[in-house]
Amino acid sequence: MLARHVATTADKLLPVRRAVSGQYPTLAGLVALAVGAELAISHPTGHGSTTLGLLLFGGPILYVITQAWWYRASTGQAWGVRLLDCLALALAGAVTLRLPPLVSVLVLDLVLVALVIALRGVHQRVLTGMTSGTRT
């Protein structure tokens, strides 16, 4: 999808510049998730906390919202479902604040799997629209 977009855009470097700009928040989100996962793994049946919730759910939110920004700014497509997932992640994080860390990780996994399934359909529609010459 991205290669097709870059091939048809007038400024071929703009999507690349935007992608490079998005690397720092993407990396910060992945680091936050890794720290949260380490906390959850070290005390899986302990008590949940605000810190754990922010790391486990805030990290993926930062990662996914950066992707949404990039897709919106670069292609104008495939970004809405990412924003909805950020909302789902925030709600799930709030709900799991007092649950054991292992349960929080399970809920996080379910939300992320749902995102992958939704994105598969969205990207398939975008690719179909690009091959037929229309934008979705």
C-alpha cells in the first residue's frame, strides 16, 4: 500500500520525512510497552496500578496514534480505525487499573488482535481502491 502511494504522489520524499518524524514517538510507545510488560511479567498476580496501566496501554496508544497521524498526513486513508483503537485502548486501560497485571495483559492482547483484524480489512479496501483508481 505504501509503495503504491509513494509511487503516485507528487512529492516522493514527503511521506518519508513524515515517517522519520514519527519514529521518536513510535519508539517511546514501544519502550513504555516493554517496561509495562516487564512489570506485568515480574508480578503477574499482583495488584494493578495507574503506572502499570499507563505503561501497558499508554505505550500502544502512543504507537498507534503516531501511525494514525502518519497515515492521515501522508495518504489521507486508513487512519480512522487507528483512532478508534486508541479510544478502545484508553477505555480498556481504565477498566483494568485494579485488575491483576496478567488480566491487563490479556485485555491488551484482545484489543490489539481486534485492531489487526480491523486493519486487515481497511488496508484491503484501500488497496482495492488504489488498483481501481479511486480513493477510499
